[in-house]
Amino acid sequence: MHKILYKGRGIEHAYDEGKIKTAVLKGVDLDIEASKMTAIVGKSGSGKSTLLHILGTLDTPDKGDIYFQDVLINGLSSRAKARFRNRHLGFVYQFHHLLGDFTALENVMLPLLIDKVNPALAKERAQYLLDRVGLVSHMHHLPSELSGGERQRAAIARALVYSPEMVLADEPTGNLDETNAAKVFELLQELVRDEGSAVVMVTHDMSLAKQCDTIYEMAGGVIKDGTFSDSDSEVASVVSKLALSRAAKEVKLKTKGS
Ligand SMILES: Nc1ncnc2c1ncn2[C@@H]1O[C@H](COP(=O)(O)OP(=O)(O)OP(=O)(O)O)[C@@H](O)[C@H]1O
Ligand SMILES: [Mg+2]
């Protein structure tokens, strides 16, 4: 029995557009195992990005529960959610969201600086990751001075900078050529293998999806053919939120020298 890091139960979500309500998620159940790669596939518009945003606490579901390490996270305050995201999650957006006034290096360092990690270590770690995504020569460029694929790679480096326990990546290789897509995928695999992170990756690339440990397919607002344990979800809401207090100093950040 593997450790379940993330558990979603009965997740429902609709978008309001004037008088019309479009139900996108209609009761999604999913388990995400620790230290595994999970692919989410499905047709365009099937709700993959919506689900990822909800798992990442960037959006709140209309119904349903999301547990991370048995803590109910959709009930946290917005401040606690922000802390949760910074400490536990790396989010790679479908459209990159780099900060335009900061260089690639600064963008990647930022999550660590916010958490008061030593700036020299933050820089070393950021450079290590930018090197891994093949961007070290462009690290002093602003996002506007990078190509789409380069921005995507910088965003991936930023998502991984904190060695997050969970990476939520929305088409991380969508804008990349085959070589860079393979590089990014290897980096995600390395994160899982060496640092025990879990990666959830939305992708349209079935050859990458097939290399993941689990594939979930979204269709009709649900995940097709999922099998989930149900026994322990009630106890979760009473577990102390202290389980989520992962301190900066506990995280070992791999750099070139280590
Ligand atoms: N902010 C929004 N307001 C209204 N409708 C939205 C909003 N965001 C998404 N939708 C709708 O919800 C549905 C699911 O969108 P979502 O972005 O989750 O799909 P997706 O599976 O990620 O698609 P793709 O593969 O094209 O990225 C779509 O029909 C979309 O039009
Ligand atoms: Mg999407």
C-alpha cells in the first residue's frame, strides 16, 4: 500500500457565465501517491486545468473535499493556502506567469527569498535548476526577452526550486520541442526519484503519459475508471494543521556542489 499524498473526493465545479452555468467537474475522485508520477489526460475543455487549479488551492471547488497529507486544505484561510502553496507545491501553469520585471534567475529564486532562505543558497539553487533546464546562459534575461519555450522552462525551474513534495504541472512540455520536452520530463523524473516528490502532469503527449506510474483520464466531468480507498477520509478533518508546517530549514536543496 503506497502513501497517498493527495486525496480528492467528490470535487464539483461550475463556471458562471451570466445566466448559464457550465458544470466542468461533476464529482472527481482521485488519489495521488507520494513519490510517483501521475498523468492527467483528456480532451481539450474536459476540465484538466480546472482540476489542477483546484488541487493547487488556486480555485475553490463548489463541492467536495481535498486532503493533503490528511489535512483538509480547501477549508484553510487564504493566508494558510498561500503558505501551503509556497512550502509544499510547485505549480507549473499552462501559461507561464513569470513576473515581467524580474530576470529568469530572480523569478526562480523568488519562492526561496519570500521564505527567507539565505540569498546565496537561493541563487546557487536557482542556477542549478536553470542549468538543468538548459537556460543558464539566459538567466539574466527578462521574460519579455525569452522565447515561449524558454519562459516555460524558467517557470518549471521556479516550480521546482523548493524541492516541493508535490508538483502540479499543466502541460509543462506543451510549448517545447522534443529535446527540451525530454529534458523537462527527465528533470521531473529525477525530482521523483531523488527527492521523493510527487508529480501530477497534465499532458496531451501520450508517450510521456505512458511513462508515468498512473494515468487518469478526464471525461464527462469525472475521472474514468479510477479506484480509490474510502476508509480514512472522515478522520482527516480533525488532524492538526501542524502537519502542514514544513519549515524552510527542513528542506535540503540540491545544488551543483551537493
Ligand atoms: N474562467 C472561466 N470561465 C468560464 N468558463 C471557463 C473558465 N475557465 C475554463 N472554462 C471552461 O471550462 C471548461 C474546462 O476548461 P479547462 O481549462 O479546465 O480545460 P482543459 O481540459 O484544461 O483544456 P485544454 O486541454 O484545452 O487546456 C472549458 O469548457 C472552458 O471553456
Ligand atoms: Mg488546460
